[in-house]
Amino acid sequence: MAAAGERVAGAAPAGYTALAVKFGARQRSPHYLLVKEHQVREGADTAHPPRRTLFVLNVPPYCSPDALSGLFARCGRVQSVDICDKPGTGEKKEKLTSKFFNRKTVTGFQVAYVVFRKRAGVQAAKALSQEGPLLISTESHPVKTGISKWIASYAASVVDREELKAEVDAYMQDYDKKIAEEEAKAAKEEGVPDEEGWVKVTRKGRKPGLPRTEAANLRVLEREKQKKARKELLNFYAWQHRETKREHIAQLRKKFEEDKQRIALMRAQRKFRPY
């Protein structure tokens, strides 16, 4: 019985060719890759040029770019292999060179774009359907699975501090260089009118703000709190209005009693005592 995600030979959708592949020689049931020539408008796909790109569906998770490159190497020199979760927009993406960031975990079947050096590679790859099942993992190009794959994945996940530091330093140097170039460009264009005669005004000439201390931050937070309290709706509901009145009356009574005690004390102090 074919595994989930596989198709039976001869049941390929219109326009696709089914290629039978096996993970290894011991595997009994083949897995089918659905391939066709990648066809887009001229210039629409800069990353995957037409007539030299093979579009592959039903790529299993254990199939890496190196495995696909080795699988189609018999059809001609492979220029690049791009594996994606789903068909992309065709725009050329920035190549990720980081070993530590933007890592991606493969969780299911994917699609791939195999770019050959020559156009004949695509036709030769489609002709592989006439041959027997192709082997993905061979003695010369083995594909790790099971415990060996987990061990390799764990070893790759351990971060080398020196390599990480070198990568971060290189990134920050590129960033500082980019910022310096932007500032130099802005300084060069400052005060120069554009095509319509407008002059761009920047904040560069103003007095730079001083760094905030903890006390200044607390004052700013207090002002924000007071501003927010003023915006709140007071006595919006009837019960709020009644409570406010009751509290006001209680405060007046309390103040009246305090005034009575103060007046009685003052009268007692003014009493005439001849002795």
C-alpha cells in the first residue's frame, strides 16, 4: 500500500510526469514525484528561469536539496535546488547565509524548483519516468534517517560561541556601514531642492535630546497617568452620581464636626480666669 501523500503510477495530473523513486534499495513500494517544466511569463520569475527549471511536487521531508541535486545529476549539471512549503510568487529572495538564525523545521511534503544549467536537463528529467525507480539514498550519497539523523540535527543545533560572535560582528559591521552611507547621502542632499523645487527639512540641526534618567521617566509616566485619568468618564452612570453625592455629603458633615470642636476649644481658651 502506498504511503500517505503518494500517488499510483499513471495517475499523475494533467501536465505532470510521475517519477518513481525509492528511499533505498530495500524499500518495496516506490514514492512518486510529480514533475513538469516550470512555465511562467518571460521575466516574471527571476529566481527560477523558464525552460531550465523543473517544478517538482510531492517532495518527502527526508529529501534535502543535496539529495534532489544528486537524483537529477544524471540529467545534466544542476545549478540550484530550492525547496519550499508551497509554490512561491517567483520573486528572487535574499539568500540566507546564517547558520544560527532563520532555521526552518520540515514538517510535511513540499515542492521544489530544480534549475539546470542547460534546457536539455528538464527534458531528460521528465524522460526518467521510463526507467525503473530511482534511489534517493545510495552508498555514494547516503541520506541520514532515524537516530543518525537526530544525532546530526542535535550536533548542528549546538551553537559555537566563536562562530556566533563572528557572525554577529560581521552583521553589525555591515549595518554600521549601511547607516554611514545613508547619513552621508542625506548630508549630501541636505538643502538641495528636488525636481519640483522642494527642500527636505530634517531634525539634524536641532539640539539633540538628553538621555532620560530614571526620575525623568517616572515624571513622564506620572504625567501620562494623570492625562489618562482626566480622559476617563466620571459620573457616567446613575449609581456613580449617587455615590459621588453621598461621599460629598459625608465630607461636609465631617468638616462641620471638626469646625464645631475647633470653635469650642477656642471659646474655652478665651474664658476669663482672674486667679
